[in-house]
Amino acid sequence: MAAQLFNRIGQVGLGMALVGGVVNSALYNVDGGHRAVIFDRFAGVKNLVVGEGTHFFIPWVQKPILFDIRSRPRNVPTVTGSKDLQNVNITLRILFRPVPDQLPRIYTILGVDYDERVLPSITAEVLKAVVAQFDAGELITQREIVSQKVSESLTERAGQFGLILDDISITHLTFGKEFTQAVELKQVAQQEAEKARFLVEKAEQQKKAAIITAEGDAQAAVLLAKSFGTAGEGLVELRRIEAAEDIAYQLSKSRNVTYLPQGQNVLLNLPTQN
């Protein structure tokens, strides 16, 4: 009797373990910020989006496919041409996420790697169309307008595939080697032109200064001539006396100069030899 009782308990425990294993294999979890799509082997992809939490499914018959519906960044580089036929290397940084209600359609048409299939192609398409409307110089001076046009067109295009673009920004914008060299040569030429213009203006100012100086000298000569005519040689004598006084004042401050009155000998009070 005891042996039969133990066998019965063992059978019940084994049955419970089997039931627990089956139940666990029929459960799946959907984490926060995720959604699930159910693929049925008989009915195909169900038009149902499963939210967060723990859910049941039929093993072997059904398969849950999980999607991340949070915004994710992606950099998309593209090489295109401007309106004046210049090569432009441009990179967009895109924050994207799928529309939750369209996940069954997205999985059916594009698969789980939908961003890899869609974003590079539509980004290149939109950039080629928008950049071709601007010259190379306008792409730099009107960058905000370019970014706005790209954002509007790309958002509309991505919506056709069930994608939401939360942010679009131009992170990289460069031109071809030839255009860069041409810009550098233009800048050098402008600097040389500014230098030449400065030299011309300097020469003009020097010319005006020389003319003004000459006119001043001429007016001074006229005034001197008038003074000579009025005062005769008295003015010249006055200027000579003033100059002599100035020279005498300067010499008197020098220690190496000795002033002797007229008629005196350098050797003072020394008898001369016959």
C-alpha cells in the first residue's frame, strides 16, 4: 500500500512538472517600449499588436515577433550634386520609430530590419531632390531652409512606410576637393585684392599729405616774402639773433665748450716769447 501511494504521488508530481513546462513554453514577455506581432503558421501574420506584459501563445503553431517602438538614432550619409553641379557629401542624423498600429504591415512587407531597408533609400532620394535646388554657396548660407525642406519631404516619405521621424538634422556637409580648392583660391584672391586696395588708399593718402605739405610751404614762403617786403632786412636780422641765442644757450650747457670773449688768447696771462 505504501509503495502504491508513493507511486501515485510520483505520477502526480511528474504530471504537474509536465504541465508547468508546457505552460512556461506557452508564455512570452513584452518589455516596456516594445510591442509584439504574432505569426501563425496557418493564418499568417495576425492583424493584432500585443502590448506590454506576459501573454500566451500556442507553441509551434504561433510565434511572437518583438519590435522596439522607442526612438532610435541612425546616421545616413549620402553623396549628391548641387544646382551648380558640385559634389556634396551630406550626412543626416535621424531619430525614428515605427507606428505601433502598423507593425503587422511593416513586418509583412519589410521585416524586422525595416529601418535598414527604408531609411537609406528614401533619405538619398529626398536629399538628391532638395540639394539640387540650391547652389553650393546657398547650401551654406541657407542651411536652415535646406534642413526644413529635407525634414518636411523625408517625414512625408517615411510616413508611407509606417515610420515616424522625431528629429532630422544635418550633421555633416562638405564639398568636393575641386570646389574646396576653388573656395580657398577665391579667399586668397580676395585677401590680395584687399591688400592692393589698402596700398592704393595708402598711396592716395600720402599723395594728399604731400600736396597739403607743399601748399603749406608755399603759403609760408608767400608770408615770408610779404614780411621781407614790409620789414626789410630787420626780420632776417631778428631771426639770426634768435638762432644765435639758441645756439649759445645750447653750448653753455655743454661742459666741453669754453666761451672766450673776442680778442682773448686761449692761453690766459702767459707771456709770449719774442
